[in-house]
Amino acid sequence: MNTCTPNSHIVDSRFYSGGYTTVEARRIFCDLRRYQHWLDVEAALALSQAELGIIPCAAAENIEQNARICMLDLDGIRQGLQLTNHSLMPLLEALRKVCDTEAGQFIHFGATTQDIQDTAQVLELRNVLFVVERDLHKIISLLMQRTRQYRDLVTIGRTHSQHALPMTIGLKMAGWLDEVWRNVERLEQMKERLLVSQLFGGVGTMDAFGEKALPLLEKFSGKLGLAVPHVAWHASRDRFAEFLSCLAMIGGSLARIADEIRCLARNEIHEMEEPFHMGKIGSSTMPHKRNPELCEQVVVLSKLITSNVALGYEGLICEHERDYRSVRLEWAALTDSSLYICGLLALMKDILADMMVHEQRVRSNVLKAAPLISTEALMFFLGKTIGKQNAHTLVYEASMRAVETGQSLLDILMEDPAIAENFSKEEIEQSTAPEKHIGKSKELTEQTISFVETRMQDRETPAGDAAHCPLCTEQEGCLCVL
């Protein structure tokens, strides 16, 4: 009988995790990497204290040399967790066992558990932000390409799921591009508040560090590449609530794009379609189906991310100077949302890279919808002669009749004496040509592309992968997620 470790969470499924996250994201949050982050923080603390003469230099060096998860007894840590019911102490005890006797006495000197775990959590989220920024930059590049490609393609603008006025596909995509870019700016602004250390002791007074407390905080933060907070934030969880909110906004923006593609893939419209390849099956019983499942999954992930925002806001309520209820909520909410956003971004990159715009169908739909989609222009054209409000009433009544009977709007209009006496059918037909009434679609599209392109040039695009698991080599991949 075969045995295996149960993979009960969807992100750890051997079969379906690819629809919810990526291996890279799972690597960030694997248990061993989390422990290594805790050890990295402890090592940074010891080295900073040694530089200020708080602990012996030899002890700090010994701690730093041995703060490697691959050197510790993992089974002993598991047993210690069951015995102590404490999240950090068994790891510290395992570290003490591999350090020199004297050095072991200076591990975790003056810090509290949440100092270590909050700071390490920030390091994890920094890795997440690396992935999110990198993938958003790729998505923006793809959107710019698509927006420019379809800048001039006239389509039907739709409001309330109904035909409205002519516009271009480029303008629709420019709206997508502009919104996604704003999320890049939000991330950048949020990083200043999020990427900070925590080292304030039991109730935030730093008393255990004596007169060297503030210089220690500076050195400690610098070694980890984090900013220095003004005061302890053990009970102030707004930073993580903002992070969750920002991920939800990113997910929502991209889900809106995915859902628009899904809507326009309807058989009756068929203007856009997510990537398709032979062998991709839409239904077990209806062989003809080409379901927009990638786009649907983006919406699913967006909703999952958004549902975690409420947990972030719940975490804002802490008692006194410290309360683990918020931390335990965050361990789940931050991890899940991070995993989901990485999966969502990966799906969107694939969708935008190979999505289809059926240009001939777009043109055909515009032709069928004319001249009804140009009634705004028609109203103003007629209004110059018969008055704007008179024209609105006349065009409204004619349009309703055309919709209900299937008759041509132009034929109905020409039956009215006020129209027939003042206009020829050819004049009206020319005044309602959709391509003449796209307004500033092209200019607005170019303006948006130029704006984002300039901003992109001012920023360095992150490259590469997030950090690997400390027990695995790049060639082997991550043992924790196989």
C-alpha cells in the first residue's frame, strides 16, 4: 500500500494547485523557508548587538554561522512544538544545540517572539512583492502591446450590457492599462509603510536593550534591508491590512479584464477569446464547448483574495500592547492571499499573451449594430435643424420601433415628414457611420500608452525568481513542494 503526505489545501494539491498558485509562490511560504527567515532575523539581531558591544562578537559570529535550517534537528523541533505549544522556542533550542555553549546563551537576547516573527513575515512579503511587481510589469507590457495593436479597431461600446456608442478596442484596453498601472503605484507607495522591522521587546519599551536600544534598531533594520519604524507595531496591524487590501485591488482590476474577455467570448458576441489549443476540453458531455475557464479562474482567485481582506481588518482590533489573535489570522490570510495573487498573475500573463481578438467579428457586429449605436450623433445632426429635444424624442420613438419590429431605423425616420422634408436618406446614413463617431478614442489611447511607457522607463523591472527554499538547490527545485 502506497503512503503519502496528505495535501489537503488546494494550493498544495499535486493535481490542481496550478490553478490557484505557482511553485515559486509556494516556495516562499514553505515551512523550512519560514524557519530560515526566523533564523536570518535572529542572526541579524546577534550581529547588530555584537557591533554595539551588547553581546560578545565571537558569540554573534557563532550564532550567524549556525543559523541554517539544514543544520538543525527538524524532528526535535516538531517534538518541541508538541511539548511547549510555543511557535519559536523549539527552533531556538535547536539552534542552541548546534552553537557553542557560550554563544547559545546570547540567542534571542532581549527580543520577544513577535519581534522575530513579524520581521520575518515582512521579509516573506517582500519576496511576494518582488513576484507581484515583476509580473505586473510583464502584464503592463502585454497590455501596451495589445492596446497599440487595436488602437484603431472600431467596436461597440456597451453600458448596462446593452449596445451604447462606437469606440475602439484600443480605448477599452487603455482603460485596463491605466487601472493596472495605478496598482503599480499603490504597491510602490505601500512598500514604504510595509517593509519595516520590529524589535521592541515585550511591551514595546526596548528596556532590555538599555541605552543602545535605538542604535540597535537602526543596525538591525539595515542588515535586513528594512526601514526603521517609529514605534512598536505589535498591536498595530494596519500595515498587513493595507497589504491585503492592495492585493485585492490588484486582483479585482485583473479580474475585471478577465471577465470582460469572458463576456465578449459569448457565442452571440464572439469578439474576444482566451487562448485555445487543440486538446483543451470545455465539457465532458458537450464536445463543441470552448469555455473561458482561465478567465473564470482569475475571477475565482480575485474573490478568494478579497475575502481575506476582512480578516486583515479583523486583525486591526488588538488588546493592550500585544495579542496573538491578529498574528494567527495573518499567518493564514497573508499566506493564502499571496499564494492566490501569484497564481492570478500567472494566469493573466498567459491570457494576455495569447488572447484572441476576432477582428472580422468585431467589424461585423458594428455593422449590424449601426445606425442604432450612432443615435447620439444622429440626434445632434438632426437637432441643428429641428431642435435637439425634438430630435431626441423623434429618434427615441423611431429607435424603439426599430428594436421591436426589426425594421430599419433609417426607413422609419424617412417616414416622418419632419425628416423627409429636411434630410435625404444618404445624409442621415453618412451622419451615423460608426467610425465617424469614436470621439477622441485614438488620442486618449495614445495618451495613456505614452504615460505608462514613460513611467515604466523610470522604474527598473524586477527580474528573476523569488528566493529558493534553503534546503534545495536551484537545479533541484524545492523539495518542500514536490
